[in-house]
Amino acid sequence: MAGVEVERTVDVRYVGQGYEINVAYGEDAAERFHAAHEQRYGFANRERRLEIVNVRVRFRVRAERYVPVREEVRVGDGAAAMRGEKLIYFEGGWMKARVFDRERLRAGDSFEGPALVAEYTSATVVPVGARVVVDALGNLVVEV
């Protein structure tokens, strides 16, 4: 395939050994392993049997440089992203905390904990007294 780089490697070790060394795959893989073992551990035993633990193939495709989209920062409090409130256990007791929808937060939104920022695969807990600011790239910057 044009524009695709393919790298083949194997993880090799002496039979019974508990660690492997990754070397380029090819007819000289055994010798590459012995040389790497000698360099790393100070010895090589070319009479000892080897075993391949893993075979790896890595493909690299050149792509256009990624340029993240920056959102205009404006002053906001995240109210448009608020789902509601829940009782959450903080610092030894239950407290009312605002729950924000991560996907609806915008650059410049800022709020203090206690809060929870919920999204599809995770949640960010904002402790009491911590401050969240959403930057131009959409990152949550949490100051504790």
C-alpha cells in the first residue's frame, strides 16, 4: 500500500526466562536478540533455545497535521450545561452538588465545587472549593 509503513517485530526470550526483548523480525532476529541481550545484561548464550512470546505488526500512515478547533472564550457559568443536582458524599457528609453535562459546557464556563461533570464514559468530581474553567480547546482545568 502506498504511503503505509509496516514494522514487524517479535518479543523473544530464552526458554524459561521471565522477560522478553523486542527485536526487528527477520532471518537475523535471533542474532539481534543475542546482541541486545548482551548489551542489556552483559551476556548472551547462543547455545540456549529461544522462544517467541509475541509477534507485533505496526502500521504507520502519514496524515495531515491535526489542528484542534479553538472555541471563542466567553464568560459563562455552565448553567446551560446543568443537568440538575444530586446528593454526593464529600468530606464526611452528603452535600448537594450540581451535575453538569460535559458535552454542553463551552469555552469560558467556570464554576466551583462541589460538582460533578458527567459524560458518556466517565465523570469528573469537583471537590468542595475547587474551581473548574473550560479553556478554548474544551479542556476542563480544575484548580484545587
